[in-house]
Amino acid sequence: MTYWHGLLLGLVQGLTEFLPVSSSGHLVVVETVLGVSTPGVVVEVVLHVATLIAVVVVYRLRLKTLVAGAVRGDRRAWWYLGLLAIGSVPAAVVGLAFADIFERAFDSLFLVGCNFIVTGAILWSTRWIRTPPAADRPSAGGAAAVGVAQAFAIFPGISRSGTTVAAGLWLGVKPEEAAEFSFLLAIPAIAGAGLLQLPDLSSATYQVGWGPLLASFIVALLSGVVAIRFLIALLKRRAFHRFAPYCWGLGAVTVWWALVM
């Protein structure tokens, strides 16, 4: 992987992790087009860790409030942390139980294309929400439902932010709060994936090179911060579903490419 590849992959990861278009699917497509071969999913995990830090940067005040409230024994803070814990369980269980299946899915360009189309359908479905969202956070059952959506998004091409925010909107959560819950829910999910890949990091880094990997990490972090703020602005204007045609178009092209390769 060259520095150019690292910069491009970092930019793709940072922008698409939080926009509802699937960062993992985009990475598979970009790596295929560029002919870049990376060992396992370690590079993807490193890039996801960069975007995890982007979440911490954007929501640092909210995280500080939650931690301070938990230390003081504030029930609202503990309840919200409990919701995040509930929402984290499905992805953790599914990810550990079917790790090999998910890793093999990254090798199927056809599956990625089909999943882009599914993501588009999920985003478009939010147009049919008739009752204006009014809740500041999901219920315990709602948090579990958002967690199931996140587990489903382990497949490349299924957008994690798209499915979790859409689930929050369908559950009646306000757009900004749905985005906040989705992004905070990403912290334990990405951190857990990073810890699982830690034993393979040294050998993978040797194959890829520290320089390109560090360059992609920095670009993913900076572009991730921009993408989060951009998506929040779009949610305020109720333009979330407008990413659907893009996902459908990219999915159709990806499926076609997979069939003719």
C-alpha cells in the first residue's frame, strides 16, 4: 500500500463511516478498483479506530457529562450508559459468533453491491415516518433494536450509521438524538473490533507499512469529524433519505462490476 493509497482509503473511511453509505463497502470497492491488497481486515479496523476518535472529538462534552454524571451517581447518566450497553450486546455476540463469515464477506464484491442496495432501501424507508420523532433517547427495547441494526451492519455494504439512525427515527427518537446514540454506540463496537485485531496488528503493519497506515489514520480522523457535523446538519433538514439513490446507483454498478470481472 502506497502513501497515495493510504490517503485515499483514509478519506473514504472518514467520510463514509458517518454518512449513511457504508464505509466498509466503500473500502472493499476502492481496494478492488485500485488493486490494493491488505492483510485481513486489520487496515479497516485501524481506520475505524481513527473514526472512533473522531466521535470522541465531536461528542467530547457529551461524553464528559455522562462520565461525570456516572461518577456522581446520576440516574439519567447511568440509564443512558445502560442503553448504550444494551445496544452493544447484539453486535458483540453476532460479531464473535460469526467472525469468519463476516470476514469472508469482505471478499465478495457481489454481496457488497447487493448490500448497498439494501442500505438504500433502509434509508428511503425513513420517508414513510409519519409521526414527528419526539423522544430524546430510545427505550431499553428500542436500544436493543438499534443494537440489532448495528449487528446487521457488520456486513460490508450495510451502513452502520444508516441502519442505526434509521432504527432510531422509526422508534420515534429525534434526529439529532438518534445520531448521537448511533455515534456513541459506535465507540464500544469499534473499540471491541480493534482489541480483537490487536494480536495481528504488528504483522499486518509490517506488510502495509507504518507510513501509509499512519497517513490514512490521520486523514480518516479529520474527515470523520467533518462527516459527523455534515450528517447532523442533514438530519436537521430531514434529508437523510437523499443518500438512498446514491447507494442504489453504487450498488448496481458494483454488482455489474462483480459479474463482469
